[in-house]
Amino acid sequence: MIRALTGFSTRSPWKVIAVWAVLGIALTFLGQALVHRVTQSSGGELLPPAYDSAAALRVAEEEFGVDPGADPLTVLVARTDGAPLEEADERRIDEEAAALGRHRVVMPPSEEDLFFSPDHSQVPRVAAAMTAPDRSFRLLTVELEGNPLDPRVHDTYRVFREHARAEFAGAGLRTGFTGGLAAAVDTADAEETRSRVIGIMMLAVIVLLHVLVFRSLPAALLPLVVVTVVGGAATGTVVGVSALTGIGLDPSTPQLISVVLVGIGIDYFLFLLFRFREQLRRRPEQSGRAAAAEVAGRVGTAVTSAALTIVAAFATLAVASFGQFRVLGPAIAVSVLVMLLGSLTLMPALLAVAGRRMFWPSRSLARQPRGGSAARLGDRVARRPARAALACVALLGALAAGTAGMRMDYGSGDSGGTRTASAVTAAEISRALPAGVSDPVSVFVTAPRPGALGAAGLDALAGALGTVDGVGRVAPAVLSGNGLAARIDLFTDATPDTQEARDLVSGPVREAVAAHRPAGTQAHVGGTSAVFADISAAVDKDLRVVFPVAAVLIGLILVLLLRSLLAPLVLLLAVGLGFAATLGASALVFQHALGEPGVTFTLPLILFLFVVALGTDYNILVADRIREEMEVPGPARAAVARAVRHTAPAVATAAVVLAASFGSLAVNPASATRQIGFATGWGILLSAFVLSLVLVPACAVLLGRSLWWPVRPRPKEPPQQPAGPAELSEAVPAR
């Protein structure tokens, strides 16, 4: 089937290219238009109903009319002369707040709008909250609806912010905005230039590396074009399916899809390009279309198996309890299948059309390359396999030791010194009020019948919560309209998005609620801190399930591809050791050397998705070539040396490109993003240069053809080729 698909693509290349061009453009526009409609940002909605914060969110929606899709923010209002607020000032502030709550905020027009972009014009909910004890400012709570990651929602917020600022300035008052949407917009504005510069630099690095490797402009630019077209089609497919089924995506899903597809797309095109160039050098009399057909059919099996391992890895997330994982896994699995289809159709079609022009203006096709560093590496590993394997295991083991004492950090990450207007306002509030005043912890108490929630019981619960160390202030209990529920807001001393706040909520606060809730009632703790405390528990549980299931599925795919029981075991052990080494290196750098609280809680999953999956890609390419070379008569040692010589350039180039791309995240001011950038870049380099090019080949030399037990490759005589002796020595027969 794979050869039939690649054969059709090389026989009718222009038809394939035309279909992909139409689909790519159409689905790209569809994805961009609908992506912010199908994403959901509420963490509580991503948790199973059994978790306490998810139950609290249901009570807030059903009994208090809380809109989970609203974007809350806090507005600070103070006198411009710094004097304490007088009663007249408070009345004027409340009057202006009421006016803001009646004013419709109109989303500004944009040239980037598509014809079916939603209109986010709305009337915000504005209410007075409290005045600081020293009367230095008064706080207002504001709710705007819309996806907080949607740039058009950002534009709508900016209109509201400027209008509010102008109205209060006219009354001699200054304003500050913080929390939720305000913080997201300020961060996006601060990082806009940095992100654009880094994106341009990474694009330049990728193109430059390809030019240096291939000495060709088409070979440097076409991989990016293909990844853009197929990636747009994949994202549009996922977003379209989400819109049709009503299954919401996490806001991070589209970005992760793009990152994954850039990685595997460039990998697969590089694998084809290197093998295509090798084929053209070995068979100078063969036409470009025939060479493309032969190479695509041969490499297609390895590429398909590599893609299916990634699909298996991501698809296992469907068994997770945390909604972000449960949706993310199948979404990326579908997008990888789309990229696989592009790798088996669009890429071979482009090779068939371009032929030898793919490597213009280089003249390297006219001569056989010298062995170079790849040949020397293959020879050294083949001569001293035991030493090479022991050195790799020692290095990886030393790095893996860093996981001892490793802690998970569930904080959102510091801003790395970026001083946004939102952060300045939050700091001003925290000097007079508890840090959690802009995002309180909410305790919801429910009763089976009206009248069961007495004032005495609620006051006793509020009093007990007020004695908890770390709770700065407790607001009076508020009853719902039907009297079946009550809400008590707690303002913690710790900022809500910190580990300290999460520990406080998951421990002392919930213990106090359980011990002092009124008899015959149920109580749940909600809010940002509570949601992330429950997310941490869900993630820990899911990772213990996902990792073993993924390992079994990947192992089965490797068995089918390599037709061996021993080789898949070697590859899985190597990848597992590489995963532990990467995680340990991250802990050594960030937790032990830089003194951070721990590694970000998403890091193990990110490494599993990117490093393990992409590392398995490299291992499959190398192992498949080793098996192919072992079908040539001669010792296994020589076969491994030839395999490393031919695969090392492709693996090394792909790894350097990906490591540079991911490594660019290491300069991000957010701690979590820095960790992810370093870990993924470092892990990809370890996977390529240590595992795939040294450890796996060394094990192949040590085990010989027994590596492929029980179906060992049988050496066969190479077919006669119309080439010289030097070329015959490097020739690799077709399967």
C-alpha cells in the first residue's frame, strides 16, 4: 500500500501538488478562522467531575450564575495626588463603574479579520469590590467574555481599558489593570517583538543549515514550504473536526500541533532528500522521477513506522483523566497522520518534479563524496562497540542521576524580570491587601433544602478559615438566590499562581472546610489555586498510566517494522535511558544549579511527546538502514559502519535544526518555557548523537545479526550495476 501511494504520487506529481495546494490553503484559512471558537480556557472544565475544584465550578455556575467563559480582571482606582480616598471619591468611583457596566465596548476593525470572524463587542460586567484598609485605592471587578488567547479579544479589552482610563482621568483619578485578561494582554504586548525576532532568527538558521548541507536553494526552502502547507491542512482538519463534534480544544493545542509538525515534517523531508541524493549519485543514469519513486517506496516504510510510533504515543493520552491531555493526544495524533500522508504523497511528488534540479546549483551529484566525519564515526563505533556502548551508558546514567530528589513545580513560572503594567498594579495591591485579592479562593457550601444554611454554621466555618495560616482575609458568606448554596471568598497571602498557594488550598484550607462545614451540607473549594492543585494530582495519576501504555504500543509497532523481538527491546531501553538522562539534566540545571523550586510539572509529558517520539524516529531510521545493510554479504561490523555513514548526515542535520528551534525557547523570560526549551533541545541532541548514532549501532555490532532474532536478514548478492568498483562498494540494493 505504501509503495502504491508513493508510486502514484511520482507518476502523477502535478495532480498531487495541485490537490495539496488547494487543501492546504483552504484548511489553513479554516483553522485560523475557527481556532479561537473551539478552544476552552477554563482549567476546571478539563478536570473529571470527581475533583473538588470541578464540583465547585459546577456550583458556581448553577447557583451563582458564574460564566466559566468570562475573563475576569481587577481595576485599581486611586487619586492622582496620592491622597487617601474620601467618601465623595468612593461615590464617584462607583458611579463611573456603573457607567462602564452600561457602556458597550465595540471591537475595533482589523484588516486581518476573516469574513466569518466573531464579533467580540459586548457590555462588560463591572462591580465595586472593596477599598484598601489605608484608603489608598478602591478595587473594581470586571468580566469580559471571550477566549483570553484570541487576539481580537485582546483588541476588545484594549478598547475597554482606554475608555475606562479616560473616564476616570476626567474625574482626577488614575487606574491600573491586573489579573486574568489584563495580565495576558500585557505579557503578549511585552513579548511580541521578542517572539517575532526569535521566529525570524530560527527561520534563518533552518534555511542556512540546509544551504550548508545541500549547497542548494530548492533543498533549503522546499521543506519549509511543505511543512507550512501540510501543517496548515493538519491544523485545519483538527479544528474543523473539533467544531463539528463540539469537543473543545485546550488553547495550547494548536501551538503544540505546529511545533510537532515542524519537527517531524522537516525530519521526514530530510530523510527523503538525503536518500534521494544518495540514489542519484549511485545511479547517474536513472531519471529523477524513477529515483524519486524508488527512494519514496524504500524510505516510506520507515517513515510510516516512525509516524505511527508518534501517533501511538499521543493517542495514549486519550486514556488520561485530565481533559487537556485527553483532547491533546488524539488531536496531535490526527495531525501527525495528515503529515504522514503529506510525506508519502506531496514530498515524493516534489522530488519527482524537481529531479536533479532539487540540488541546484550544487554539482555534488557528479561525484562521490568523501567519507568525512560520518564515515569515521561509523568506523570507530564498529571497531570498538563495547567501549562506545559503555561510554554512552555512563554518560546517560550520570545525567539520569539528576532525577534523584527532583521536585515538580506547578507554578506558572516567573516573568524573568519583565515588569509589565499588570505586574506593577498587582504589586501595589499586595502592599495593602492580601496577594490573592484579585483571584480569591472560593468555598461553596450546598444544602439539600432551603433554610438548612444557617448564619451560625456559615460564620463558624468562616471563622475557622480565618485562622488558617496563609489566609489573609475572609469575606462574609453570600447566599444564592434560592438559599441552597453559600459562597465564602478567601484572600490568601500568596499569589494564586504559586506553589505556596496551591499547597495552602490542597492542605490546610480543605482540611478546615472538611472539619467545620455545617452538618448535613457539602462543601467544595474552588478558584485558580484549587484548580491547579487538582490538576497536579490528575497529571501525576495520568503519567503513571500513559507511559507504560505508550511503551507497549510503540514496542508493538517496532516489532512489526523491524520483524524482530530483540531489536525493539534495545531501542526502547535506549530511548528510556535517554528520557531519564534528559529529565535528570533539566533537574541538575534548573533545580540544583539555578535554585528554582523544581522542574515544571508539564516537562515529563513534553519530553515524552517530543524527545521520546522524535528520538524513536531517529532510531527507526538508523535501525532500518542497519537491517538493510546486513542483507549485503559481509560481516555485521561493516554493515553497521555503512549504515552510520549513510544515516548520520540526515539524523545530525535534522537534530541540529530541531534543537535550535526548541532551544530558542530557552531565552524566554518565563521559567517554565525556558525549561521546556532547554530540555527539548538537549534531549533531541542526546537522542540523535548519543543514542541513534552511537549506542544503537554499538549494540548492533555487539549482537550482530542476532539483533534481528527470530527473523534474521539473509545476506544476498547485490545486483550488478553499471558503475565503477568504487561506486559498487557503496551501493545498497533495493528490497
